[in-house]
Amino acid sequence: MEDLLSLKVLQLDALREVANIGAGHAATALSQMVGETIMITVPTINIARLEDVPVQMTEPDEPVAAVLMHMVGDLTGRTLLVFPRRTAVRLASRLLKKQQSEESLSEMGQSAIKEAGNILSSAYMNALSDFMGMLLLPSPPSLAIDMSEAVLTTAYLQFGTDRDYVVCVESEFVMDETNERLRGFFLLLPDAPSLAAILKAVRVA
């Protein structure tokens, strides 16, 4: 996992370009879901220890909505698409055309976020799949609403103790009509063989 920290600027740029393509596809898919044009800011990508990621995503006392998916195929591991809860509520309200409670997502709201997470994560995974020239398939999504540290700890425990670092992609989706901004985080947690394949690909790029 230390290899992630040794990536040079050009190699991080290659990963950033993959993230940019994925975010563009995600914005297009989200536009179709909400029925209005959504723009995307240039994603910020960084390599971080899993325990440091919650600080980047939200305030310590604010829950998040996280859509977890398994990657299967030539690359394996897990992905998390994480929204601060307030962002998830606003997004669900847009998707359902019905205002959601600020305190909690309805069952329909949770279903909408899970489907959005499925589509958005798949957009990022498809971009990575195209870049790698490998088959990468997502599993059905699951949704967790909890404090960010708890969500990431669960993901961490599922991986075992050698999964110290993750690739974190932060994107802002901008609603064209209202200029409202929805901030989300795509976390890539590859297993060891998949990480080695990704590192080899970006070092060749």
C-alpha cells in the first residue's frame, strides 16, 4: 500500500484523468435522473489513510449516506460513494420530486440514493475499466447511513489490516438551473492484486 504514496505527479494526473472521465459520465447520468443539466467541477483526487478520510468528507457529528459496491471481474475490491447526509437528502428530494425530511431519508429516499450511487459508482468504474482495458463489473449496491468513521471502519474491517490507503475522488455536481452544489466522494478500495495492476497501468501511462 505504500506504493500508492510513491506515485509521481504524472501518474497521479493519469488517475485524475480517469476520475475526470468517470465524473463526466456520472454527471450525464445524474442529469438524466433529475431531468436537468448538471455540470461537474474538476475532481480532486488524493491518496489517504482510511482513518484520515472522514475528516475530509464531513463534520464529525454529521452522518453520511454511503453506497457500497463490490468490484468483480479482472479487478476486484470495493467502492464507496459517500454523500454528507444533508447532500443525500437534497439529492433524494431532486430525484423523487418530493421534499425529504432533513432529519432522515424515507424508504423511497434511501432507494433513490442507492440507485444514484449504483449509477454514479458504475460510471467511475467504467472509466477505470476502459483505462485499464479490463473487465470490471459492479455488484448490487448496499446503503449505509451512519457517521463517516463508522461506515469506513466497517469497510476497513471487511478488507483486513493491510488495506491502509484508499484513492479518494471528491467531486462537486452543480445544478445548472439553481447553481446548487452537491458534493460527493468516490472511494476506491482495491485488493492487493488489483492495486498492483492499477499502479502498473498508471506507471506505463
